Amino acid sequence: MHNTNQPSQIVFDVGHVLIEWDPRNLYRKIFADPEQMEWFLAHVFTVDLNRECDRGLLFKDAVAQATARYPDWHEAIKAYDERWEEMVPSAIVGTVAILEEARRKNIPTHAITNFSHEKFELTRKRFDFLNHFITLVVSGEEHLLKPDAAIFELFLQRAGIQASECVFIDNTWANVEAARQMGMSTIHFTNPETLRMELQKLGFDL
């Protein structure tokens, strides 16, 4: 899963790598019936609609779109915007420890994240470690989404580095494969302990 080149810079995903995110953390409080909750997330405020927010759609417009289709669900739909932070219970402590150790050792750290620009501004106020990447590319600001090669090209151009210098960490296989196609070393994130071992295999002193 790695290139033979030894990378010197670490590029993180954010959601499911550095912070927890799951709409069920919120909607378990709203729906007593788990099946009804899953139906809502599959049909009303869907993965695809959330992805459009990651592409730059404003949450107020996403709420309006979903409400137009399902007016009876308006209160639950509004919560996706107004109570969004309840979907993010905590940081993933072990990964944050790796990030902070890398920074202490002057290993360059960057991030490419599929994230609403509105919600990322809220999130970086809660989690200060999100404020100190050398290069940060947020999909909602750029109207580009992983695994589109264009977002990786934008990152490399902005960072002024070569793909071969990077190891890219993501929990989504499609994103990992896209980064690999760009020429980056890659790690498919499953847990912090495995991540540390994979980074050590690539030559990082962590």
C-alpha cells in the first residue's frame, strides 16, 4: 500500500481520523425508534445531501431542499444544522497524539478534508489542533471533493511539494486509492495504533 519512495510529510484526513463524526450521535436523541432514525438518514437528510454540504452547499439551503421534499420532518431536518456539533462527540485521542508528536519533531503536517466550510469553522474552535497545519484544504471552501484528483492537485500546488514527499492518511478506500494514483504513499486508517506502526514502517520517528 506504499510507494518505494520514503515520504517526509504527513497529510491527514480529519473526519474519522482526527475527530469522531456520526449523525447517529445526534439522531439517537431525536428518534426513539432506531429503524425510523435509519430511514431518516437514508431518505431525508441523506449521505448525498451531506456530501453536497461538503462540496460547499450552505446548510440552510440543504435544510430547505430536504424540507421541500419532506415537510413533515422539518424539525428533525433543522437539527442537522442547528445541532450539528452533537454529531462530533470527541477527538480521536490516539491520532491527535501522533499529530502532535509529529509537530514536536518538526515533521511537516497537512490536511485534506471533505468538510462543510461552515461546520469546519465551528469545529476548529473546539479542536485547536486543527488550526496548525502547514497546508489545509477544506472541500467546502474549494468546491472540490475527495477522491477527485483535482483536490489533491490543488493541495500539492498550494503546499509547493511533490506527491512522492507525502504520506496520505484517510479512512475511505476511494480517497486512499486516489492519493496513491497521484503518487503519494498511503495509509488506510483503521485505528491510531496501526497508524503509528504504518508511519514507523515508512521511516517516521514516531
